[in-house]
Amino acid sequence: MNEPLSTEPYKGVRDFYPADWARFEAILERQRRMLRSWGYEEYQASPLESAELYEKKTSEEIVSEQTYTFEDRGGRRVTLRPEMTPTLARMVAGKRRELSFPLRWFSIGNRFRYERPQKGRTREFYQCDVDLLGLPEGEADVEVVMLADQMLKAFGAHGNEYVIRINSRSLLTKACDAAGLTDDQVKGYLRLLDKKDKMPAADFSEKLREITDTDPLMLIENDDARITGEKEAVTGLVATLQERGVSGATFDPTVTRGFDYYTGLTFEVFDVNPENQRAILGGGRYDRLLALFGGEAIPAVGFAVGTTTLSDFLETHGLLPDASAAPQVYLGTPLPADRELAAKFAQSLRAEGLRVFVNLTEKNLGDQVRDAVRRAIPYFLPYGAEEESSGRVRLKALVTGEENDVPSTDVAEFVAGS
């Protein structure tokens, strides 16, 4: 006899049962409402991309160690998208003559990375990407960081519950040049710096000595004259953000981000609670990415927020939105012959916006009530020939046991107002 199939999902991914998905969707919908209020439009694309798209201009670690890449039946190398920015760049470059810049776009969907599952990190994850394309450094950078700040505040977070660490890739590059690093040394240094907070200080120092004798960070911290202009631009951005109410904004020269395409601003948002050590969100400026597809470069800046890390932050601070996908009313049928009447009445309630579950079984009313309780449906309403004739129904609140005799036409208003 064959062994039964496992009911466990693939390692590093999760199943969303209805109650879980309702909470998840409530988070996504809150993000959508906030972004649309700022004039951002939602777009979407397939999770399947040519592997070349990521090999050209993304993190070497992600390409070589974390992508799900395979060869399709036509011999083409295909990757399940590990991030959205290259896809966005491809789409915009493909229709750049038809689009009106600046573009304010966002996308919410699943991404895939083969990495060790742990708190805040899974192999399939959902992410909201927010991008502003067509504007140079300055107000566009301010707007994107303010959006990141407002996204957390849209859930009720306060500015003292998180910190926005801001830096510039151009500042780091200038510091590396001043320290005399070669191109290969710069790449190695930036990859090491991106992992600085994830390793012991002694390990970082040891690996740093393998790359260079002069730490570019020291030049930044000591205000080396060769890089003061770049540093003043970053600290000026931080000051502007603070003046506009982004109280958590702070300069942090160690923020580099893991992708090779960043050219200017880089930033990450962290929970001040030590329970959540991963960045809630992060992003930056990538002015040269679209030029890979031909034509002139299009300046761009954006960020991405993973729903898992955002959920961890919201749960820690008691900010998860209330949500339920369960039906609001269970329509019971006193007799099997009442099903048609109940189905017709259910349609009228649905037309008024209620979520209605109709009994289609042979169970008696007592069992139907127990079924409604098990399903966490708040109201039970038996409906048959008697209710159809009288125009009145008995609406029972299953949590309290209270019953109300109401006109059939008032059910939707009663439930919505409770």
C-alpha cells in the first residue's frame, strides 16, 4: 500500500487558511488605500522572468545562491522573481515612449528566494514595491521616504516605534575611492558592509582586513574633506525629512542595501523593539537600471516592504488590523423544502452587502445553530414559509444568545449596525 501524501507545505512557504488570509488581505488593503491616496497606481506582472534579467544587475549572492532558476521545455533559463525592481524596469523601458513621466507605481505580490527559513524570512514572501520614476534626486527622495513613514503610520504606528536609517550609495562609493579601493575591492567591501549588523564585530574586522587597510567608514565619520559634499547632501535630506514630520529619520553610513543597482539614496526602517531585528522595509535610488534595456537612463527611486516583517512589527506593537472573511449571517432552513425560499432571501441580503451562508444540508435547526457557532458566524436566522409569509424574522446573536424579532427588510441594516 502506498504511503499517504504529506499534508505539510513545501519548506519555507505557508498556507493561508481563510482566517489567516483575511488578516493578510486587511494589511494589503490598508497599504493600497494609503498609496492610492498619494496618487500611486497599481501594476502587476508574471512571477516568471528570464534569468538574464537578474544576472545583469542584481546581487551576486541572490543570483548564485537564492534564486529558483530552471530551464523550461524550450531550453530557456527562467527564474521565479526574487524581487520586483528589475521587472518594473523592463516594463517601463518597454513602453517608455507611451508613458507619462513621472510614474508613481506600486505592486503587491509574491516573491521567491531559496534561503534558510527563519523569523521574518521565508522562501516565498509577499511584498509591496513602491516606485517613483522620472524625477532626479531631491523632492522625489523626500517623497519616497515620507511614503515609507506614512505606510507605518497608516496602521497606527508612532514615529518613536521605529527608526529610518538613511545613507547614500554615492557617498559610500566616494569614500571607497578616497580610500584607494579598486572596483573589485569596492564590491567586496559593500557586500561585507551590508552584512555588518549580522556578524560579530571581530569577524567584520577580520574580513575587512582581507579587503583593505583603510575602512571607508572612518573617512565618513571623520569628515574627510574629499567626501564632505556627499555627506552634507545626506544629512541635509535627513534634516528636511525631520522638518516634515519624519521624526525617525537618522543618518547611518553603514546602510548599503544588498543590490548592485543602487546609485544614490539607500534607506532601511527598523523596529526599535529588539524582538524584530530584520528591516521592516528598505529601498533607494537606482538611476541607471533602466538603461540596461537601451535608450537614456531614467532616474528612479523606491522601496519594498515585506508583509511578513511588517506583520511582525504590527503584531509586536498591537497594530494588526481587525479582519474577518467569515459570513455574517447563517440562514437556517427549518425544513428541506425551505431551501429555495432561503436562497431567494439570501440574494436580497447579499444585494445589500451582507455575507450570507445558506444551509443546504438535512440537519435540524439545532445542529445548524451548532454549525454556525463552529464556523464563527455571528448571526443565525431561520428562514422558511412562516418567515416568508409574516415578513419578520428571528435574528439570533450567537455570542450572546440574544434574539431580536425584526422585519425582513431591516436585517441588513441591523447586522451592519451591530
